[in-house]
Amino acid sequence: MTEAVSSNRSLTFADLAARERNAPQSDRAEQFRAKRKESVAETVGRQADFSTSRAESLSRQADQLQDRARRNLQSEGLGRRVDITV
């Protein structure tokens, strides 16, 4: 009889011990998920910053090319539009 009682006690104790072990594991799992979400958010933020910087850079280059094209058109003068060779 004592064996049955002691085995029941050990099962109960084992259940409690398993619950105690699982609680920190679930906490660690939740912390891991939170850190992973934070990491993903940081990565997405960096990618967005990079994309914004890239778009601004391309916009500046396009403006510079347009300005250069306007200057070239203005400086061509009449000699490039009309053939004045004799």
C-alpha cells in the first residue's frame, strides 16, 4: 500500500515538476518570439530606410540629368539646328 501511495505522490510531484519546468520554457518561448518579432521589425525598418535613401538618390540623379539635358539644349545655339555650311 505504501508503494501505491508513494508512487502517486511521485506522479503528483512529477506533474508539478513538469509544470514548473514547462512554465520557464513557455516564458522562454514567448521571449524568443518577442525578440524575433523585434528583430524582424528592425530588419524591415532598415530595408525601408535603405529604399527611401535609394529613391532619394535616384531622384537627385534624375534631376541632375534633366538639368544637364536642359543646359545642352540651351547651349546648342542656332548653328546646330540650321546647316550653315557653304
